[in-house]
Amino acid sequence: MLKIAVLGGRDTVMGFKALGLDVFPAGSAEEAKEAFRYLTKESEVEYAIIYVEENLARYLEHEISRYKDVPSPAIIFIPGREGPLGLGQSALKAAVEKAVGTDIL
Amino acid sequence: MPKTAVTPTRMVLNQLKGRLKTARRGHKLLKDKRDELMRQFMDVVRLNKELRRKVEEGMTGAFASLTVASTIMSPEMLEQALLHPRQSVELGMSFKNIMSVNVPVYSFRTKNNDPSEIYPYGFAQTSGELDDALEKLAKVFEDMLELAQVEKTMQLLAEEIEKTRRRVNALEYVMIPNFEESIRYISMKLEENESSTKVRLMKVKDMVLEKAHNFEY
């Protein structure tokens, strides 16, 4: 059975635990990288969706870009406690740019 | 001269004509594919934009409630309250085919159908704001799931569009002009050969006539 993971700061992921998602709190870049590697490679259960908090996603850009053109898992940015940082928007922009050739939004 | 070396023979000419025809047809088909992908992509982008706005707003709201809850309750109590979830989510994934791109379609099932099961704690020791935060979070989660699906679709489509566009351009600006060039080169070369053969024949004829009849112009 497939699972959903949330990777983010301790405060951010806490609420999602109650909803029944698998949460992976990470405070630093190293922890985030470690958790991300576990989620995508080492874990026994398959995670189809990985929500990554935006301020951690900054450290994981390289890893995340590798999963952009495979059907699964989907890696989605979510805003953290401080509100949206615009990383989700820029991901959308990047996709449009890739497809159209220029930024038309 | 064509960029690639071709032997100027009639057989190669025929082969090239066949390949040019295929390339033209492929170019037209791929162009249609690209246009349709682009149309679908723009729909998905629009949907994605809308969903992202909704999710970001919803999460901001939920986090605001959670912040309020954490000021009322001690961090230990808050953590304890949320530590053991009663709810768990199982995700199903199937694939949908959009113009030969496989995109995921998610369906999720919660273990407990009772919506109140998202509160994994007794109500006596926790604040109402926490309930509020979790309710908002549960609501925004449905949008989050759809966002995941739409965003992945968007990424995969973008990838495919890029690939298709490259192919279209390669056909239009490289392959087809190359073929045309080669065909022109071969037909010119063949014509040249033909006229030189004709001239040679005429010359030979003259020589033969001269020898036979001592004939001279």
C-alpha cells in the first residue's frame, strides 16, 4: 500500500501526524537530506507523495529535480509556518518555461 | 553540397524521397501532438495555480490556529496530544494516459470513516484552538492531494512537451532541409551525368561517322 509522507520542521509536521500521514521532522539541511534519502530509497513502504516544506526544499533542490520526470513519487512543496515563500510558484513557473520556452505567466 | 556525403545514384535518390515523405508526415503528427499537449498543459497550469493558492491560504489559516493552540498549551502537552494518531491514510494510485504520457491519479482512503477520528486526544486537557487547527488541516488536505496530482501531471506534461518540441524542431530545421538538399544535389548530379553521357555519345557518333565515310562537317 502506498503512503504519503510529510517532511518539514517539527512544528509544521505535527498537525499532519494527527491526520494519519507519516511525518518526518527535520531541523537542519543534513537531517532533511537524510530523511529524503530514506523516503526515496531505503524505506520499505513506498511513498507516492512527499510533501516537503519550502524552507527545507531549498537544501534538497538537487535531489528533488531528479524526481521531476518520473511518474512516482510526486514531490510537492508546501508552505511552512512562516507562510508561503514562493517556491511552489517558482516550480510552476519553471515548468511553464520548460514547456513553452518563455515565461508567459 | 549536402552536409552528409551521399552517393548520387538513382537508388539513393528514391530512398531519400521516401525518407523525406516519412519525415514530413512525422513532423505534422508531432506538431499536432505538441499543440494538443500544450492545450492540456495550459489547463493543468491554470488548475495548479488555483489549487496552490487555495492550499497556501488554507495552510496559513491552519498554522495560525495551531500557533494559537501552542501558545495556550505547553509544547509537551501539544506534542503528547498529537503523538498517537488514530487515523491513518492509505493511498491508491492508478495511471491515466494523456497523449501517451502516463500521469498518476490518486485516490485516498482513511482507515476510520468517522471525521471526528482526526482528534487523537481527549478533549479535557486540550484547547479548542487545537481542534480548530486540525479541522482546518483536514480540510486543506483534500486540496493538497489534488494539488499533488495536478502538479505531477504538470511536470510530466512539461517534460513531454519539451521532448516533442525538440523533435519537431529537429525535423523541421535539420532533417527535412537536409533531405531536400541531398535530393537536389543528387538530381542535379544525375542530370549532369546524363548530359555528359549525351555529349559523349554525340562525340562518339561523329568519330564513327568520320571513320566510316570520311564524312566531315
